[in-house]
Amino acid sequence: MGIIVAIEGADGVGKNTTSRLLCETLQAAGKRATVIGFPRYGETVAGVTIGRYLAGDMPVPVSPHAAATLYALDRFEWRDAILAAVAAHDVLIFDRYVASNMAYQGARVPPEESRALMEWILALETGQFALPAPALSIYLDTPWDLARTLILQKAERSYTAKSFDEYEADVALQQRVRANYESIVGANLLGPWQIVHASAEGTMRAPGDIVGDILDHIAKLPE
């Protein structure tokens, strides 16, 4: 049975790049490692719906609780694959996981309601849906102005041709997402967290340096 490491952070901080390089580095060191990214656009009922939602193509309003349930259902539909991957590998890396749902949907309600919604999502995903908690979650931290520039450099996404999806375009939302992540990290919700700075002095750090920091944190996990 392997361990789960979740790579988290707001939009544009390099989660996908970091997850892939972390996996490749672990494999080169002789570890059985794999990456699962969420949402599963085009692969689950919820993933297809989330893609339409983020593209601004939903014919009805989507409340924070409804959106949270969709993101949770996307993972629940993939639960068997998650459990199989944990059983078959030394390290399962998530490119976004439960905390992403908590941070983003918690940013769509008034601040005084945010913590309650985040805890509701945590109970839904790890309780009712019985999704496994990570042994370690990594929060990739970088300023929004730099992250916004990096979003514009992304390849075209499968769910939208726009430069920014509905969440990425909302600057105020992105700032609240960052505040929520800080709250989640500070309270160690979903298990232990470590902060890794993805940028320094206004530029992104080398991906290998970021992965090196993450490997140091993984090495300190109890056997």
C-alpha cells in the first residue's frame, strides 16, 4: 500500500508541471509512482458537467454547495481507480484533490460561512464518499499577479478555448482562494501540510528545485 501526496494551490502555480516532474523523479529513483489529476474532464459525468460550468456554458446557476458536490462526485466516480493506484504504487500523486474543492467553493460564500462549507466538503468527500486522505499535502504558494501571467501561457484546455475560465477570471475569488488555502494549511485540515514556495523574487523557481523541496518533505514522513 502506497502513500498519497496531494499537490495543491490556486490557479497558475504550476501544479501539473510539479506533479509530473515529481512522479518522474520518484520513478527514476526506483519508486513506483503515478499521477492522477482532477477534475476528470470528459471522463466522468461530473467531470463533463464541471467542464461546461467552468466554460460558462451552464443553463442554470450553480450554487457553491452544488458545485462542491459535482467536484466531490467527480472523485467518487474515480474512487475505484484511486484505490487501485494506491495499492499498486509506492506513491500516488494528486494534481488537485479534496482541498481544492474546499478552498474554491469556500471562496464563493461570505467569509463567515467559508469554514463551515469547507468542513462540510471535507466530511462529504472523506466521510460519505470514503475517499482516502493524503499522507502529505503540498501547498504551492506564489503571488497572484505572477500566477495570472502563467495562466495565459497554458495550452488550450479541453473544456474551454478562453484564456481564463470562470474561476481564473475572477481576481477577487482567486485572492479568497489563497486565503482559504492558508486557513486549511494552518489547521492541517485533511492531514499534514507543507508550504513550498513556487516563486522567488518575482519569478518562478526551477521545477527541479520545487520538486527537491517536496522530496525532502516526503522523506520526513513516518514509515
